[in-house]
Amino acid sequence: MIGIVKARVGLFAAAFVAAGALVGGCEKQQPPPASPAPKAGNAGTPPAPRKRYVVGMIAKSQTNEVFKAARQGAEDAARELSGKYGVEIRLDWRTPVSEDAQKQAENIRQLVSGGANGILISATNAATLLQDINAAVDRGVPVMTFDSDVPQSKRFAYFGSDDGEAGRGVMRELASAMGGKGVVAILAGTQGAPNLTRRVEGVREELKNHADISLLNVFYHEEAAKDAVAKMEEVQQANPQITGWALVGGWPLFTQNALDKIAPHAKVVSVDALRPQLPYLKNGQVQVLLAQQVYEWGSEGMRIMAERLIEQKAPADPIIKAPLTRVSAENADEYGRNWARWLGEEGGAK
């Protein structure tokens, strides 16, 4: 009897040891906890790369050609970077038809829940998007802004124009065209838009350097061509002393004959140099356009995001300023040839 009991105890002991070994083996197969993201400028030890990355892109509106160019830049870069890294990088375009910050916020949430690996966004309204950007980053989805920043958020980088310098550049060019004297009006789009506000501030700052030029006022309007034209004509008619218009956005120049009632009385300088705007340089109704790097919003944005996702690298300086390109009647044709490529059309500049 004692022998039987000992045998059973032995069997139970063996079974207990075997079970312990099995549990121990299962514990060893659990993956280690994820390492914290490296600090900016430090590559760290990158994890094994995925085979496929999805980058969501949320611009302000689908109808604006600057964002069409940005999309093309991102798609071109995604193809090139896929070859460079030996992985598939796909762009998921989630841009509202028209400017809608609430829709942008909804699209952030959809991209995160859908498994996007990163998000590029141009903010229509920084305050509206702040919470959703931070929530995306907290869930492990890095966010980068372009064109219009959300500086108080957890985004890891911003690529775009120095809006203060854009405003100063517009006023410098306008002062030169006006011969250093006269009265200026500022056309400023939507009141409260962060990037436009900084451009207006830049115009005001540069005006301090021109004692013989005075500012009449800043004029806001709906960001559609017809509304911008109507505002300029209304103000010019009521204030015939205006001899210069500083446009911090090129809204009226998206339609033909926009300046027929302005050009006989005032010089015009504007930010942006889209195809519909270039004829105004050639007919002399606009003196200078300051072009933003709209294609690079997408191409550089995608490159920086790929480095963040695949190499675990972030820019040492999170604010990456893209210089403006001066476009005048002399180089309008040359600059204009870029648009066919930027919009994915045949026969563009190579």
C-alpha cells in the first residue's frame, strides 16, 4: 500500500513539474513591452520594420489645387520610399470636400481606428483638432502637420511656410511696386485662421519700415473667389485712396477678370502662385506672387513620416520652414510648367 501511495505522489510531482515547465515556456513566448519612442534626432534601436505602412493625409479641402498638388507629392514620395525601404507605403486620402474642422477631427478618429500607422494633416482649426491629434498620438499613431499647424498639440513635426515671413515678404514686394508711398489694404480671408493671422501680423510688421505707406484696414471675407472679388471691389470703391493691396491668400485670383476694377488704381501682391493666378502676372494686374512649396507639403511630409515610422527618427527641430518662391511676369511660364507634374498630368516638367 505504501508503495502505491509513493508511486502516486511521484506521478503528481512529475505532473506538477511538467505543468510548471509548460507555463514557464508560455511566459517566455510573450513579446517584450514596446520600447518608448526615441527623442527627436535620436535614431535609437528601430524595431523590425513592417511590410506595409498606411499614412493618412487630411488636407483642408479637396477642391483647392494646393492640396491636390500636396496629394500628388505624397503619392509620388510613397512610391519612391517603398522602393527605398523595400516595403509598401500607401497613402489614405481623407480630406473633406470643403473646409470642415469637425470632419477633419472625425477623419482622424477613423484613421486611428482603421489601423493607420501615421497621419499628415493641415489644420482648418487648431482648437477643434487639438484633442483628437493628442488622442491619436497617445494611441501610438504619430501625427505631423503641414501648411497649417497645431503648435500646442503632440504632433512631432510641422512642415510649411513661415507665415510671418510670408506676410513680411508680401509687404516688401508691395512697397517696392508702390514706389514706397501710398495707402494699403490687406485682404485676409477667414478671421481667426492661425496661419492667416500670422501673415497679417507680418504685413503689419514690415509696414513699420515704410514711413510713407499707411494701412487703411484689414478686410475679411468667405474664402471663395467671388466673395474675395466682391470684398475688394466694395472696399476700393468706398476708398479710392487705396494704391496697394496685400493679399495674404490668393482667393480672388481663382477667377477671371477679378482685378479689372482694382488694377487701374492699385498694385497687388499675393501669396500663392497657382495656375489660374499666373495670367494676372502676365497681364500686369499682379506684380508679384510668392509661391508656397505645395507639392513638397506632401513629398517632404511623407519622407519625414517614413523616417519616423521605419527608422524611428524625428527632426531635431520640429518646425521645418519651407522658403517661398518669388514668381513674376519674367518667370511665370517656367514656374507654371511645374503644375502639370504636381497635378499628375501628362507632359509636366521633369
